[in-house]
Amino acid sequence: MKILIVTDAWQPQVNGVVTTLVELVRQLQAIGHEVVVVQPGQFRTRPCPGYAGIDIALFPGRRLGALMDAAAPDAIHIATEGPLGWAARRHCLRRKLAFTTAFHTKFPEILHAALGIPLSWGYALFRRFHRPSRGVMVPTQGVLEMLQTRGFQRLKAWTHGVDTRLFALADPPVPYAPLGPLARPVSLYVGRISYEKNMDAFLRLDVPGSKVVCGVGPLDAGLRQRYPNVHWLGVLPRHELAQVYATADVFVFPSRSETFGLVMLEAMACGVPVAAYPVDGPLQVLGDGSAGAMRDDLREAWREALKVKRIDARQRALQFGWGKAAELFVSHLSMLPRPSGSRPVCHANVMGSFNNRHI
């Protein structure tokens, strides 16, 4: 099958959506599908206002339409609700082409936190975006139920996966040489340093040992000044990120507005238990709590997570494989009619480069 994916989130951006899509494409290729990715690097771009590190396409409509027509796919998936996503949606509606979409990020919450835009306005806009979709893929049951209450339709449960070979079990923790000796226990945060991540809840946490942050974002400079005793690593290549996970004693996930939280799975795959709030994302990823602890008091969750055996965190992560996630993704796609006499193609063709930068 030839699958066209249109996304505003792609490398060199560094966030969970990019990681999810890159891993999905690799897995789809591995099982024999041809994948064409249309992404911002193929257009004129400008930095997203207030969100350093993310470039958005400028007036992509005509070129995007030409790329989509040239791809002649068997199925179209619009992964994001940015300029490319809206342009792809318009093109599909004009051509009467079926397509699927995905709800990766609670952008209404981000807009509310950053700009004060009412949540009802943000969800009304997103409801309009996804209304023509033949299937809106959602990463957790909790988010699916939330969207149902807000009037979204044709929702499809689609979980994510983790690379358990790259993110391997480290039991006991293995020191990360660039950091030097650290006071134990080591508490780690990995992710965007941005409005919706509730970073202050982690940085203010009154716990012993050392705190390490890996990531970048619009709040980076200000938080570095306010918390100079934290070890700030910025963005690292994937293999080094795995080493940072391996040195941690507990992974702290302070966000209350996630759709999934892929970084939790990566930490757990390395044997690092997770401390989090009992909200969407952690509830589905941690499950019964065998891989960490969820409490309304994050400090209490931190204490309980330290008691979790690293092998138990790893075992929970092993339940999230990319093979199953890719097959589920394919099952949710809406097939387009093929011209008579044509035949499906099953080789790899990704328009967009891969690299190793990741958080």
C-alpha cells in the first residue's frame, strides 16, 4: 500500500509527535508499505510565533496540492492541524478524497496557557478541522472519551510504541559521563520546555539528589536562570538520550495535559520508574502502577516510584510495540479507489530526511 502522510511536525523539530511519526514511518516501511511524507522542509517556512524550534510552512496550498496529486496514494493521513494540515484538508475536500487524521496534542490547552484563548474556542476550531475525517486516531481511551464529550466523531483508538532495543534496560543505573558524578537519586525530565508541560512542578519539587532536564522550548532561558542548580542538557542525539535515561533513578512527568507521553515509555524501557499525576497519559501508559506511581501530590508519587523495581518498569514498556501500533494505524486508514489496471507498490519512498536528534 502507498500511504501519504502530511504533517507539520517533522525533523529537525524535536518533540513527541515527531518521534511518533518517524517511528511509525520506519515500521510501515519494515512491513512493506510505501510511505510518502510531506513536511515543512519542502516549503518556505517561518518560525512559529512563541514556539522556538518549530518552523511552519508559508502559503503551502498550491505546492502541497501538486505533491499530493503526484504521490497518487492508496490512503491519505493528515497528522497535524497546522498550515500543512489545513491545506491538505482543503485539497482533499476539493478532490473528494477520503482521509484520516490524528489528535496528537492538546493544542487548545497550549493556546489557553500561552495566550489565554478560551478552551471552547480552541476545541471548536479543532472539531471543525477533524469533522470531515473518516477516522480521527487518538492515542488513549481517556482522550477519546474527552473528545467524545466535546462533540468529535469517528474516533479511533490508536496506541503508540517504543524502540525497546535503543532504550534498553539499565539495572542498576549507569552513570552518564558528560554529567560527571551526581548526587543520588537522580530525577529526570525529558521533553519540551513549554507552557503546557507544567515544568515548575518538577523544578520546585523538594526532593534529595540531583535534577536533570533534557529538552528545549520557549521557556528554556527563563527556567535556566531561575533554577541554576538543575543540570540542563538541551537536545541530544537518540543514542545519548538513551544513556541519560539509563542514569536516572526516577523519571518525573509533571504534565497534566498530555494525550500520551511517549517519553514515559522510553524511560520505562530503560528501567526507570515514573512519577506522575493521575491524569490522561500516565493513567494509560503506567496502567496498574507497576511501572511507577501516580499521585495528586507529585512528591509522594516520586517517593513511591523509587520503590518500583526497574525490571517491572521495563516489563510494562515491552507491552507497547511499534509492530502492533503500525498494524492498527493501517487498519484505521480509508482506502482511495485505484485506477483500473494499476497495482499497489510496496517499496520505501519518504520525502523528508531522518536524523538522530530527538527528545
